[in-house]
Amino acid sequence: MSTNAAPDRASLRKELLRQRREFVVSPAHADAEAQLGRSLLRLLAQLEPQCLGLYWPLEGEFNAAALLGAAEGLEDCTLALPFARKADRQMDFRRWDRQVPAIKDECGIPSSNGAIVQPDVLLVPCVGFSPTGYRLGYGGGYYDRWLAAHPGVTTVGLAWQLGEIALEVQPHDQALTIILTESALLAP
């Protein structure tokens, strides 16, 4: 018997990560990265963040830290990296000095030991995304919990266009304000 059920999130995540690994070694990746970088800088010039939360990139993610750590026009903007804690599955954002992080959070992701700050604009990595503004992350729920506790923060999901998917929204999912890819800006 055949069913038309949507793939579970773990299977979908696994497939998207496979596609992303193939994409980042393809000839199209360099142009996509440059375009996404230009689009992000234009968007941030419009948003004018006072404190910008970003992320240290995992394999295949857009490297916003490299771009923004040296970007002109953001000298007066506080930059912050997430610090995740496993025990309570929470995270906060810590001031980042724009240097390669010397510490890792409890999930093993490079982070900062700066003071805790609250971003007014937050860049969010997306494994996948829906046109309605929801994201598929890595399955830990850290961003969804943080966003639920900090309403009103402008969120910008950064993704590769190949990650656009139909995603069944779950009760804990938090919609993003904007999704930005190398070829589109979605403001659902």
C-alpha cells in the first residue's frame, strides 16, 4: 500500500544536508555565495541593527560571520554569537569580538565568551525553509525556544535556494520575518 505522507523531518533534513554538500562543491556555489552576501549587506543597511545576532557556520552554511566581521558600515553594530546549553536546551547570545572564537558552546559549536546581549536583528541558519517563513533546522529547537522567549526580534533566515520545501508546521515552530537566499527575499 502506497501513502502520500510527507517525509518525516529527520529524513527531510538528511536529504537536504546531502543536497547542500553537493551544492557547496559545485561551480554554482561561488556565485550563489557572492549574491547572497550582497543581498544580505543591502538588507542589513535597511534594517540598521543595533545588535546583530549571527551564527558560526557549520558545513555548507552561508558564512555570515566572515562577511560581517569585516563589513564596512557595521562598525557601530554589536555582533553576537549564540551559546547553546545542552542541559536545559536553551541558548543566549554573547557579544562577539569579530575574532575566530576561542571557545565552543555545549553543543561543540564555536561561540563567544563575551557579555550576554539581546539582538534586535537575528540571522538564523536554515537547513530548509518554506515559502511561508518557517525553517527546518538541525532538530534541537534552540532557535524556536529563543524566538518564543524574545518576540519582536527581526529574524532573517539564511538559506540556499535548493532548501525550499513544503514544511508541515508544528506547534513549537516560530515563523521568521524574512528568508533570504541567493535568488530570493521572502517576507511572508
